[in-house]
Amino acid sequence: MKAMKVEEIRKLAAEEIRTKLTDARDEMMKLRFQQVTGQLTDSSRLTILRRDIARMETILREAERAAVEGAK
């Protein structure tokens, strides 16, 4: 699976991003277990997921800050 692009994430609604974020975290946990047990074949997937999670969290945080600034 390819990394999500910032433009793709920005097009999503906040709830969709949160859902994808939860899914990504679940997948990350499963991949970590596979890595510990020696079953993981594609370790680069961990890096891609970690960065996707960071992108989604950053975009959510930017939206929150923009909403606060807009309310002032």
C-alpha cells in the first residue's frame, strides 16, 4: 500500500480522517506484533504507516487551530 498524500488527506472530512487514523493505528499495532514474532516480511510498511499517522494528526491539528483562530 502506498503512502497517503497530503492532498488526499486534506480532501477528507475530519471524521473520515479520524476513522483512517484509528485504522492505521490498529494496523501499526498488528505489524509491530508481526515484527516481534518474526512474521513481518515488509518492514518498510511500518515506516510508511508511521508517517501517514503523523500526516493525519498534523492535518487534524491544523484544522483545530484554524477553527480556534476563526472563532476569535
